[in-house]
Amino acid sequence: MTTSSRRRARSRSFAKRPAPPRDIAVTFHPAAPPEPATPADEPVLDAAAADDPPPTAEPGAPIDPAEEAEADAETEVEPAEVEVQAEEVQAAVPETTVEVEERPEPRRARLLRRLRSPGGLLVTGITAIVLFVHAWNITGFPAASDDEGTYLAQAWAVRQGLGLGHYTYWYDHPPLAWIQLAAFSWLPAALSDGLAVPTGRYAMLAVTAAILLLTYLLGRRLGLPRWAAAVAVLCYGLSPLAVTTQRQIYLDSFAVAWLLGALVLALSPRRHLWHHVAAGAAAAVAALCKETMIVALPAVVLALWQGTARNGVRAFSFAGFGSGLLLVGGFYPLFAMLNGELLPGPGHVSLIGAWQFQLHSRTGSGSVFTAGSPANTVVGSWLYYDVVLLAGGVLAAAVALAVRRLRVPAVAVALLAVVALRPGGYLPTMYVIQALPFLALCLAGVLALAVRHGLTGPPGEQVPGWRRAVLLGLAVLAVGVVGVRWSGGVHRALTARDNTPYEAAAAWLRERVPDRARTRVVVDDVIWLDLVRDGFPRENVLWFYKVDLDAKVAAELPRGWRDVDYVVSTPAMRGDRAPLPTVDALLEHSDVLATFGAGSDRIEIRWVPDSPADRR
């Protein structure tokens, strides 16, 4: 083999090597040089050949054909000698190794790719539609509640650096939800000068968006097809019950968002240990937003068990989950202990005392199955707004308990339903918020199973066209029936103006009370923040609960109800069943100056005779 032949063979061998991919990094490392040969291995060179170099022809001199043929004959070698020379050349020339390293995709590029995917575009469009419906007339419906005003006032106190509440924080609920609300509740107030509570509801749109996206992602990780996960988001987001309750300022919405995040992390397909640690931390945050979320924690444990079924380090995953849960959740009792408020005692509030009140001392709502009981009334109001999602979701959850991939949301629905149906317990109106996403997921999951069963035929046979036609007809019929059932509630949510009486009452107090700095007013928390912003001293705007239940407030009223100038009578104040003797005396010994609204929803401005203002 001549030198040119060897060069062509080497070029062909390099040409056969595959080209490196476009999005990878290629690093060349030269091989280590060969070790020097020992004297015995060194080739023996001819001394004459070494001393006498071969003669070279002068440039331009003619070449004799006979001499050329003789030179070619001298350069011919045997095949065995060719192999030996090739091995020597290969050993003399150091080889080059090629290492191929994949470059990780940048986070921004990965996010853009996912947003542009069919699933990303689908969920983004649906979320935008649902948020538009929730935002429309958000300040007009439903009527602001005292709980909303309380949470917003507590967020205001956190933002102002006044503590965890606008009054003494007594551990009635963990504070993490209104701490999050304080982080962005200033924006609605900066954009609008309307009533504080209805305007503050705009901050809840961010929480609703997070719940919608996490519901879709959880559906996909449960194995639902894209269309079924989208149906779950639509069933949850456009339900009149969700449009009514989700737009209100409730702690339950924050808790649901974090619980969904914990489930998504527990079912992460990567099965990374830090995902499971984060799942435990997210579950703890959910409980620190609303303590009733503890009821649904077994669903997160089940999700983690299913998510680590093929993982050889399940024990480490559960250890990481428990670590995240305890480390984050332990901050709450640690905070109470450092303040000396963990155990009940004279002269201070306590965490254990608040738990005792919530679980034992608090007046219950009666049985759901007793006509006229508060619990029965609450459930009746839920069914009035949306019987489709509630009844259909509960039935679907019963079926989903038998399906492994749908068992997680089904267990969550079952646990929340058991707590709601317990006799003698307290059942608030906003409790249903915690179950709505799981009801929607169960309903969409069972629907996906039914569709797959209807479109699956024997192996090798095509599904008859009439099946597809029947399924399409049933889908159109279901959409029509649900649309008719939901149209009334959604229309009311988009058109009603239930907060007009509160707006008029706040305007009357702002314009008609001449000496705000020395006027003491008893109100509910719906307009507490509005009066403080309008120039009434914070210590003179009294939340009606605190008049009888807070020792510091009672100490400021040595003459009882006679030390109050005005009282704003609202449905929350008149309908409270707690023993509030001073508030009852205020309503009995005051005169109506102005009335806004009618019936049981009316708001009255009442003046108290023989008050400090009257004496002035």
C-alpha cells in the first residue's frame, strides 16, 4: 500500500463517523503519548543508509524510464510488511477521543416551548376565558361578607407593620394566607378608590389563575387526555358556585392552590427527591393557609405513594416529604411558643385554646339532613347555584375510587365530604371551595373513561361510525343541559349590584359626620378599612365582635354602649348568633338616621343618644 492509498483509507474511516448533533458540545482530548520503546524494541537501522542519504534528482533533469521502473520495484513491499508498517504508524500517531456532552435546554427556551405546545395554548386560552368571566362585575356580586373584610383588614395590618391583625391575633386561623394577600393587595387599592373589599377582590384573580393551571397540570399527571383536563378546568372555572365563591377573599382559595401544587409535585414524572420534599412543604403551607386542609393531606400521601411506585428509593421520598411537612408546619407552633402563647393561661391568647374553641366550644351548624339547620341551609345554597358539579362530582368520585389513576382526587372528595356531613360540626359557606377542583377532576376523569370505552372496539376491527355519532350527540346534549342550568347563576354574577348599600353607607359616614377624629363607630369589617382610610381614627372604628370579646376594646368603653356615637347595623351584625350583650344594647337603644337597601339585606346608620357626640 502506497502513502496515497493509506491517506485515502484514513479519510474514508473519518468520513464514516457520524457528525455531532447540532445542540451538543463536542470536546476533543488527545490520547496520552506512547511510552518510549526499550532498546530491545527499537528498530535496527542500516548504518550506511543512515550515513548516506538517498540521492536526489536535480530540478528539471530528465528521468530515465528504466531508472523509474527500477525505483518502483525497489519500493514494493510484501503484504505482511504493509500490515507491520500500518501498525507502527497507528502506534506512532496519537489517537483523538471524542466526548459528546448534551447541553441542557435554557429555562426560558423550555418555558416558551411548553407555552407554544398544543397543551400550553389550550390551557392558556381556557384560563383567559375563565378569568374574564370571574373579573366581570367582580365588585358588584356577591355581597361583601364580614369574613372578607376581616381578612383584608388583617392583610392591611401586616402591610402597615401593625402585626398579624388589626386587633389582637388570637390564632383563630393560621396567618399565612393573609400574609400572601398583603403582598399584592395594595395594587387593587392603588388602581381604584372604590369600596375596599369589592376592589380587593381583584387580587384573587391571581390565585384563581394558579388554581386553574394547577388543575389542568394535575389532570395530565393523573393520566387524563388534554381534552379531559381542559373539561375539568372548564367545569371548575365556569361553575356558578365557583364564580360566586372563588372571586371572594377567602383563605380557602390560597389553601387549595398550595394543595394542588403539593399533588402536582408528588406525582412528578421525574421522581426527584427534592420534588417530594417540596411537596411536603407545599402541603404544610396549605394547612397554614387554612387549617381544614389537613383533612385532605392523606390524598397527598396517596399521590406520593403512587408517584414512587417504580422508584427504588420510596423510603427516602417519604422521608423527604415528611421533612418538608414538619419543618414548614412546625413554624406555627414554634411562633406561638416563642410568644408564650402555646398553652392556655390567664391574661393571654393561646394556640391550644384556639384549637379547643374551633373543635369543641364553637357553636355547631347542626346536621345536614335536618331541615332548617344552618348546615342544611348552607348545602342548599350550594345546590341552588350548581347541582351539576356537586351531585355529578360526588357520583363520579364514588366511581373513581375504583380506578387507580383517579383515586387521588376521589379520596380528597371523600374526606372533605365526610367532614362536611359530620353531625354537630361547624360548616361555613366557603368550605365548598376546597372540594370544587377535585369534583371537577373526578367528573372529567370518569367522562374520559366512558369515552375511551365507547370508542374502543375488538382488536383489529374499526369502531362503527354510529358510536361516534352517538357520543357526539350526547356531548352536545350535555353541554346544552349544563349551559341552561348554569346560565341563571352566571348571569346574576355578571349583572347584579349587591354592594350598592355598603357603598352608600360608607359615603354617608364620610360626608355627614363632621368631627371624625372624635367619633366612635361600631361596624362590621366590610367597611372597617374604608372608614380608617376616610380619616376615622383606627382605635375609634370598632369591629362589633371586639366590643364584647376583646378585653382591650371593652376597657375603652367604661360606660358600655353609651360610649359609642354611631352603629352601622348590617346583616352580619343582626344575624350573628354569638352572645354579644353590648352590641344588642346598641341596636336596642339607637335611632335610625339613614337606611340603604331593603329587607334583611338593608344597612342602617343608627345614632346613639346620650353618647359623647351627643353631649358635645
